[in-house]
Amino acid sequence: PREEHPIGDVFFEARNVTCLEVNNPQRKRVDNISFSLRKGEILGVAGLVGAGRTELAMAIFGCYPGQYQAELWLDGKQITIDSPRAAVTQGICLVPEDRKRHGIVPLLGVGANITMAVLQDYVKFGVINAEREMHQIEKSIARMRIKTASPDLPIRGLSGGNQQKAVLSKMLLPNPRVLILDEPTRGVDVGAKYEIYKLMFELVKQGLSIIMISSELAEVLGIADRVLVIGEGQLRGDFVNVGLTQEQVLAAALGQSVELVA
């Protein structure tokens, strides 16, 4: 459900992002990739499985497990991100590819999963203000239409789509300026997919910028304003999504020359 939205100037840049393979530092999983992001833009990241897309996102978010380097610039100033906490503080949030391993704490309730990234906001003198926290939880559940019998229900009991919406809620509470979505609709039903797409356009209309990694080319071409194509750890294309086809994206991912029709 593509919706028109205003796109502003470049405000975020990632330069010379390089990630070395965890078990084989002689091999680069991401090889010197640089790109920019505009305010209110949805930047799609496409490529074959194993191309280095997730590693790129993890390096930007400060959570790549191996050796890596990344020069990050926000509003023309270089910033340092060496941990997820630092990334969130700088206004960069990530919804991870594997929500069950990295996105949720299965035994905790839905509400606790939603507020864990901003729990310090509800603490005073070492005590959590449960009433304020529950007010935010109920607000997030209503906004995202998360179907749960109770905010205290362990999140592992929810469907994949509702778990994903809870993770999205968690990463939106810090009010990010850049939201990285790694396979945001994987393993969710069609209804939840539609709601996630609508939310993405709602967010960019408010000025937030999104980096969306997806293995579904139809999803990338249907949602993104611009598409980065990554192949074997290298940036092989940076295309404005006007008349762009799946064949052109796939050809770039495979390292073949691409002719764009104006």
C-alpha cells in the first residue's frame, strides 16, 4: 500500500562499513560499504542470502560480534556507536532479523518486553512507577493492535505477527530518528504485514527514516524510495525506485551490469 510522503535532505551517513567474519577474520562479510539516508526516506536493502545485509545493520547498531569498523555521521557530525545502548541514545534503533533470539525475552510478559528499552524512564529513586509504565504499555498495545489477553501474558504465547508488533513497539518508544528493520515481515500473516507497511508510511510522514532489509524483492520495490543492492559484501547498486524491476535488482546482486530505463 505505497503512500506518497515528503523526503528531506541527507542527515545520516554510514561510511566505509567493513565487517570481518567472526571465525575467519581474513574474510570480509561487509567490504567498505558507504551510503546516505534522507529524512523521511525508506531505504530498501536487497541482495541474496549471505550477501552481508544483516551484518551491515549490526555494525551500524554496534552489535556485530566480530571485528568491524564504521564511520557514522548524524547531522554533519561524526558519532561513535560501540553498543546497542549507544545507538539507541543517538536515535538509531534496530528490529532484528531473528526476533525469537534477539528481539524478545520469551518468558517475560508482553508489557515488560515493550518497555525494556526505556525502563529507566519509569524509575525514580530506584523504584519503578508501575502505573506510568502500564499506561504506556496499554497505549502501545492499542496503537499497534497487539492481540493479547493480558499485558502480563508471556510473549512467547503470542503469534509471530503480534510478537513482531511488540518488538516494533519497543524500538519506537526511544523515539528514534533512524529505524532499521531487518526482515520486518518474515513469519507474520498477511494482516500483520499490511499493518506493518501502514505503520512504516505513518512513521516516515512524521519525519523518521527507515532502513528496511528484505529478501522479498516485491516488498522492497513496493515500499522503498531508494534501493541499495548488496552482493558478496559489496555495494553493487544504489537505485532510485522509479521503474526499477526485480530483474534489474537481481542482476546487480549477481554482479551483472544493469541498464536503467528513464
